[in-house]
Amino acid sequence: MAAPRTAPPRRPTSPRWPWLLLSLLLLLPAPSDGLGHSAELAFAVEPSDDVAVPGQPVVLGCRVDGTPPVRITWRKNGVEVSDSPHSTLLANGSLMIHHFQLDQGGSLSDEGDYECVAQNRFGLVVSRKARIQAATMSDFHVHPQAIVGEEGGVARFQCQIHGLPKPLIMWEKNRVPVDTDNERYTLLPKGVLQITGLRAEDSGVFHCVASNIASVRVSHGARLTVSGSGSGAYKEPMILVGPENLTLTVHQTAVLECVATGNPRPIVSWSRLDGRPIGVEGIQVLGTGNLIISDVTVQHSGVYVCAANRPGTRVRRTAQGRLVVQAPAEFVQHPQSISRPAGTTAMFTCQAQGEPPPHVTWLKNGQVLGPGGHVRLKNNNSTLTISGIGPEDEAIYQCVAENSAGSSQASARLTVLWAEGLPGPPINVQAVSISSTEVRVSWSEPLVNTKEIIGYVLHIKKAVDPPELEYQEAVSKSTFQHLVSDLEPSTAYSFYIKAYTPRGASSASAPALASTLGEAPAPPPLSVRVLGSSTLQLLWEPWPRLAQHEGGFKLFYRPASKASFIGPILLPGTVSSYNLSQLDPIAVYEVKLLAYNQHGDGNATVRFVSLRGASERTALSPPCDCRKEEATNQMSTTGIVIGIHIGVTCIIFCVLFLLFGQRGRVLLCKDVENQLSPPQGPRSQRDPGVLALTGARLGDRDQAAREEKRVDMKELEQLFPTAGAVGQPDPRPNPRPTQDPAAPSPCEETQLSMLPLQGFSLREERMMSEARAPCAGPAAAPPPQDSGSGLLSEGQATQPSAPAAQPAVSGQ
């Protein structure tokens, strides 16, 4: 024991030092016990859970530190324990039950939840609850079963029994305790006996023995028979017993069982499913594969995987079990004792942690304190706020945190400072409605102690709102009325006033109630959405308050060309949308929405909307209809194919002119007398615009073919608006190019027609000019005709200075 330390010698001080020290002490916060508990009254020892033996005495500990006199009492299941010969209150505050008894023959049982209650002049505190239960021992509900095993194999016995406290389980073989020093024998705390590497001497009768302070129980016997050695054949790894799901409390021991068999003997390993390391502190492997975790914490919670691996291979079997570790509630931040002037706000903060997260409640002098009036609870009850405190709020407040693993409590005292000479409450408070948003509040100065008043504070809130939604407005000391504005129409409000001095505030005046005047509602915000060629959707914000004032919405609409509206359509205030259908797709509509109440109709919100654009968009992009879509896709595909072939043909022309232009090769046509008659073979069924290397037009095709593909040609014109009228004869007698004759025409504007390929031959001609025509445009001059030849100019550019040689087509 350390020797007491002596204080160092002090220097003499002047007489003013005691007064200075006293002043400093008065400025210091209230002393505490180091845990943040109230020093005026706090528990030094609290009762804890216990298991009692019937007929034996039991003591529940309790010790309180606080300013005397302190009165201690006990509660059982919320009811005060009265003095009786059956129980005695000890001098230190503990409770002793002389003969613990159960409910038998009409006598009351001593089992239950006990609380120690301490009280002094500062207030009252209640300890945590302690549960007292009777020690019991049930019969075995699982007895060990007989086993026949091979030498070198594994045997496992199990028994299960319930009891309080948890029974200690041992095993006997032939009525002799099992040798626990034998490394082949593994005893698990949950009542399991494992025997590995079986031998003939392991044969015998095994019993499970369970004991606690209540009783001792012995199970039925189970015989183990060990046969001859195994065959030695290969056996796949197999897990006989895997880990179970466990729920424990911190500081307990977790036993995760894993028994595996196989030939060769598998290797057992453990891991966590989340990949985190298991660790080494407090971890051990018992027997051949059982995982033991001592002194578990919340961090040990998780899913554990037992794996049985065949040596030297990747062959494995797995089993898993979940471990849940609970932690009783404990405080991270204790409430602190505070002193506040009357009329101000007091706040206590209490933060607790645990697993599962604890629930926090507050007590005022031992009674449950809920929100209401001037008391507010926020942040999951971790913050207690008391506004406008008065003498009745002076008490000891307790924060109680509780979860399934346990409970804890902490206390703090509120001291209300009440200065002498404070003014009385303002009197004659009246509130009068001025308009739908304004109320005038008037009052008279207090009856006493008015000289030190520095101002007034007006407290305002809706009559139906809780106190925490209250707000304040300050008023000078010479003002005895105040106009409160920005209020809501047709709403009841509550007002009260306090007078303030440098030393504190007066008590609150009597409240005054007033309701603002009503008015017609404001125009509702309105938006319009076009749903189709004949349907509109109207959207606005719902106003539930309209229903409270006999109100709702009125809807009108009309075509803009009409003089009268259709409506009104009456809608309740809770509705926020409405659909107008069967409208004229080509009309412009005027839509008008207004809100109304018992004071009349409000101003309307007007919108104009045209359905014409929606109708056109619907025609161009109709809704998905697979059958209609298929026909449309066929037409679009035809147009796209035509465009592709036009581009390909243009490229072919360009390549031919580049390859044969220097030699003067030209393309000759066969039958001039037939005026470039169309081919006699069948047309392609896939694409009516198939391209051939000819200069003839499609104009000579029969009228039926043109009518059949008229839709495709219109669509092609939409896709290629600058192209010529592909597939149609030029109505002009002498068409001319629209661009500079000297400039090459764009390839995609080439006019093409169809002739049989067998009608072509090539003949070399001298070129009259070195000029090259890369690709002819669709507006080239028509070919001149004579008795013996026909000229093909389409597909060649016109060169004014050096006319190109005219290709001839000779019949075959």
C-alpha cells in the first residue's frame, strides 16, 4: 500500500486570497464523480443480474453517493418493496432476501426485475434493472447415442440440457471420468465429446454428466464399438458436423465446431466469409478443427467458414456458421449537471452505444419523461431540451440506455436560478386580427419590478403546433403593442410575452389566441402535358387545406376559337392532376384553373396549348405498334437500299472513267432503234431501284410499275432532297444542269436507268480532249439521235471547249 502523500509547505497569503478562491469555486461547474454523473446524488454500486438457489439467501447490492440525508428504497417489477421479515434493507442500501422462493402454493415468487431508488433534497434517481432468476436444471432433451466406428476413424457424442446457471458438462467412460489429457479426446463446453484416431481400447459405455448449483444430472449410457481397421480405400473429404449459428454477449467464449473425415485425413482450416483475418489473440484450435474464440468482442461478429481439404489437392468441402456478438449499452457521453436562469432553455445530451444499438429514454426524478409541452427530445432521444424553465423543472434527470444485452443509466441535475426582484408577467395580453396575414398583439407592463425592464419578447406559434416550432420577436421596453405579419390566412395562432431584465426573464404571460382573416386562395401553379393527339394532362400542387375550408379547384377549358368555356369541373383540394380527352387534334385550347374556398374564388391560372404539333409528331413517330411498324420499316428499308445503290453506282462510274478514260474507252449501247428499251428479264423483287451500268431512264417502264413504287419514290425524295426524280422521266424538253457546266456533278445526283447487261460492248475511240469527266450529273443534255446510232450522254460531264466522244451502242 502506497504511503499517503503529504502536501508541500504553502507560502503565507494575504487575506484577500480566500475571497478570490471562493469566487473561483463559484465559477467552477458542479463537481462530478469522473463519469459525468451528478455529485448531488449518484450510484456508486448498482445491482446486477443474478441466479439464486431456492431456499438460500440472496443479496442485491446498492450504494449511493450524495448529499445527505439520502433515502433508499427498492422496486420489484416497478412496485415498491415493502418492509417485511422476508427481506431486509441493509445499512449500505443493499437488499437481502433471506429465503429465496419460487411461486409455490400461492406464495409470491422472488423472481423479477429489481431497481434501487435513491432520493434526497435535490431529486430522485433509479438504478439499472437487475434480473433475479431461480437456479434450475431440466432433464436431458438430447442423450448420447451408440456409435460403431472403424479404427482410425472419428466418434462424436453429444448431449443437451438446459439450466440456470448454464450447466457444466463432463463425460464418463465406464463410470470413470474421461482422461482430458488424452489429445485424441476433445470436450467442448456445449456438451460434445470428440474422439479421433479411434482405437480398440476406446470401446466402452459413455455418460454425459451435467451439474450446476441447482442439481446434477446423468444421461443415458451410449456404447462405443470400435471395429477392425479400415479398408484404406480413398474417401472424399466430408464434414460430419459444421459450425452452428451463435449469439453471444461480449467477454463470453465462442466455440465453433468442425468435424471432418476422409482418407487421407483432411486438413481443417478456418476463414471469414468477408475476407477479414480472424486474428491470433484469444484464438485457438481445439482438437482437430474446432475454433475457440475467448473473450469475444463485437468485432468478432461475422460468418466463419470451416474448410476440409484433401492433402496435396484442391479438393475441399466447406460449412459455415454465423457468430453474432452483442454488447450491452454503455455511454459515450454522459449528461452534465447545469444551472440556468428561470425562463431560459436547458439542454442535456446523452450518447450511448451498444450492439444492437440501444434505445434511450429519459427520467425526471425517476418518472418517464416524454416529449410535450416545453419538453423536446431530438436525435433519437439523445438530446433533451427544456424551454422556458421554471422552479418546477428543477430535478435530477436520468438518461437510460437499454438493449437486449443490458442497460445502463446516467444522471444530471438541473438547477433553476431564480433572481430576486424580477418583474411579474406582462398583463392584459390581447390579440386582434387585422388581415389575412397580420395580427396586432397588445399588453400592459407587469404589476411589480418594472424599473429594470430592458425589453419584451413576443412568443408566436400556430395553436396546433408543438412548442418547438415557436418563434420569437423582440420589442423595445416602451412599446406595448406589436404587429405580427407574414402569417397564414384562416389560421389560429397563440401569443404570450415575457419581460426581460439584466438579471433574467419574467414568467410567461397568459396566452392570447387569435385567428387570421380568411381570403380567397392564390392562383395555383399549373403545367400542361400533351399525352397524345387528343389528350391533355393538367398538373398542379395539391392544397389539402382547401378541404378544411370548404374549398377545392375549378377547371374550365375551351377551344380558343369558341366564346364559352366548358366547365366548371369541380375537383377536391387533395387532387393534383386531371386528364382532358377526346379533344380536337387540330385546335388550340385555353385551359383555366382556379382554387376556391368559403371566401370565394381565387384568381385563375390560364394556359394555352396546341395539339396540332402533337398530332403531326404522332403521325411521324407513332406509338410502338409492331404490325404497323413492320410495314413502315419495309418502306424505309426500300428507300435506304435505293440510296445505297445510287451511291454504289456512282462509285462504279467514277472507277470506270478513271480506269478507261485515258485510253478513250467508252460504253456502247446496243439497240438505238428501240430507244433504249427496258430489259425483258424479270425485275428484282427485293428492290425496285436496282441499278445497272446504262444511261437509259426508267421512264419507259409501264405505268403500273410506276404506280406500284410511287410511295417509295416520295420517301426517297425526303431522304435525298437534292437528288433528281429518280425513276421518273424528266418533263422538260431540254433539261439543263442547275450548277456550273464546267463543275463535276455530285455523284449522288446521277440519273440511272436499267438495261440488260448482255446489251453492252466496249469499243475504243480516240478522245478529242484530254479533259476527264469524273462523274456525270443528272441534268446532262439529252442525246442526239440519227438513223444509225443513239448517243448516251447521261453519266458524262458536258465539256463546252472540247466535247467528249459520243459512245455508240452496237446491237449484238
